[in-house]
Amino acid sequence: MSKQGNISVSVIRRLPRYYRFLGELSDAGISKISSRELAEKMRLTASQIRQDLNCFGGFGQQGYGYNVSELRQEIGHILGVDSRKKVILIGAGNLGTALAMHIDFEKSGCRLIGIFDSNKNIEGQELAGVKITDVARLEQFCSAEQPDIAVLCTPKDVTKDLVKRLTGVNVRSFWNFSHYDINVDFDDIVVENVHLSDSLMILSYGVNNT
């Protein structure tokens, strides 16, 4: 993900964690919390939390702290959780199936509206209540439904062509699980790359250095 305006990527990447922790606090019946208390729960510093939130205007009151539900709502708005973005998923293999069945798209402010695959044997089957459509009909579907985000669970060697097709019908945001680096060939798009093997190697490094 590229830098958003004057706000660093590191700050943006902490926002979902704030959102999740505040949701847990709200579920526990906690209505207000200080930056110090929130910092202790999240293993951050109070100054870090204040700096992060001040990037978006700041939401606390001196001597009171933060209203938990209001702060969570504000962060959710910043993250776009309340905007219900339309999502399509391409690649209904093992990974794509797992994402469709187990990711709560609605909770993240998204709605899965289409699933595509080149395998004729699974065309018409449903995942999470959404029918699998032949990828040959991708442009037709996108022109009609205008999705905001494409989830790519495809082999590296076909992903570049798929991105070209998708940008051609004005899809500009990608949740990329392929090993193809989209930003090398395409500009003016938003990409969140997910490399599961990279994450595992980082964990392996941690094991070796504890």
C-alpha cells in the first residue's frame, strides 16, 4: 500500500488494530478509556496512540480520554468500514474458496458480489451464496456492477493479464494473493499484497533469533 497523503503507511496499518481492540472493549461494556490504558492493552505507548490519532484530528478530551464507541466509529469511517465496497474474487481454488467462506467481508466494510474462475467444472456452483462465473465474462460483469475491489487468488503467470483486463473496466484496487508484483507494470492503483510464505519466513526468523 502506498503512502496516503501525508499520513505514513505505518500509521494506517495500525488503524485496524485500534478498531479491533476498541470493539473488544465495547463488547466488554467499557465506555471510555485513556490513552495510557489503551496503550497498556495494546502494548504501545500513550504518546504513539496520541500521535497516530492526531493524524486524523485527534478524538480524545483532556481529563476524560476517549469515548470507546465513538472512537471506534470514527476509525471505522476512516477505514471505510461504513462504505460497503463491492468486491469480486478471482480464482476459486483452495485459497479463494477459503477466503470466500471464512473472511467476513461485511465486517470489513465490503460485500462479495462476484466470484470468477476459468474451471468450467465449477461454473454455476456457489461459495458463500455467490455463484462462480466463467472468467471470460469478467468485463461484462464489471461493466454492469462496477466493483471497487478485486481479490486475486490466481497463478502468477495469468495475473498480469487479469489486472490489465480489470483496469480496463476501471477496477483500481486489488487485494493481491498472487506472486505477481502489480505495481511494477501498473500505476495509479491501490494494492495490498499478501504473501503468506513471507509471513511464515518472518516467523521462522523470529524463532531463530529468540
